Amino acid sequence: MVKIETTWKERLEEEFHKPYFEQLTQAVRREYTISTCYPPGRLIFNAFDLCPFNQVKVVIIGQDPYHEPGQAHGLSFSVQDGVPFPPSLQNIFKEIHDDLGREIPTTGNLERWARQGVLLLNATLTVRAHQANSHSALGWQQFTDAAIRTLASHREHVVYMLWGSYARSKSYMIDKTRNLVLESVHPSPLSANRGGWFGQHQFSRCNEYLRQHGVEPIEW
């Protein structure tokens, strides 16, 4: 029995009964038994639990969870309270400051975004400690792609923020006539400092689109 927010469970019910998902579940359980893995098991579906299907306004796609102690809690780019900001998150906050004039927050915990309707979705939902992308072959992407496709086909006027080549590779699943897709380089220093991240005004463009369609904007 998968413990996930009710509206998402209804939408993704078919996935939970497919052979790949059973194999994925077994593989994840095994990994958590033999290794230290993140996020904590109860937070694997945190992105869905904090942002019900019918409340999604914005989707931000990450690749996999942070892999150092105390960081990951099931939301892409987010870290738990009291944890120093990873470089990508620093650049996200800097761009929000430059775009909207908002002060840099004191915490990198983005639950406040999730509760406003921002689906902070990693393509792979788990990771082995200290080993980036270590669970990328377990089968998570089939599940998270199904979530993106389901959202894109049943909801409209959602803003998809696709940062970096990996996230941008998901754009084919999104109906751009019914939603807004904002693409840019990744906010990591390696990419952002080459240009194409700062000055894109994605956060104000997102909010303007939401307002135009009668949707409450996000307090970034």
C-alpha cells in the first residue's frame, strides 16, 4: 500500500499496479535496508503530499534528491530548516531577489512554496548517501513521468519551470497551448555563471501568467 496524498493516489492508481512499480518498491526497500538513503522513508512522496493534484499551479523539476545528511526532505531544490543553502538554491534566491525584490529568506525549506501550489518534483525520488544519481536506474522516472503526463493532460494554465537540459527533456509531455513552459539553464553555478539563468525574470513571468488566468500568484 503506497502512502501518498489522496488526489494523487486516485490519479496514479494504475501506476501502482504495474510490474515496474512493484520492482521499484522492492528495490527501494532493499536500498533503505542495506544503505543510508535520503530522504527519510516517510518523506519520499512529500512533494505530492504537500501539493494535491487539483492545487498545482507551478511545477519545478529536479533530477534527484540532495545526498548529504539532513538536506533532502522530498522537495526538489529544498533543504530542511537550519541547513546551509546549496549553491543552486542560493542562485534561485538571488534571481528571485533581483526579479521581484524579495529578501533572501533565512531558510532553504521550500514547504511554503509547496503549500501554495508549487510541485517540487524530483525525477528520481530517492538516493543513496553521498552518491548522486545512485537510484536513477531503479525505475522512479517512469513513475514521475506518469505524474507529469497526468498533470499535463488533465490540468491547464499550469506553469512548468524546466531548468537545465535534464528538466527540459521533459517538455515534450506538456501541452504548450494550455500551459506555460519556462526553460532556462540550470541554476547551479557551473551553468548559471555562463549566462542564461540570471535576468530571465521567470518568477515574475510565472506570476503574471497565473494572474492572467485568474489564479492567485505565488509568494516566492
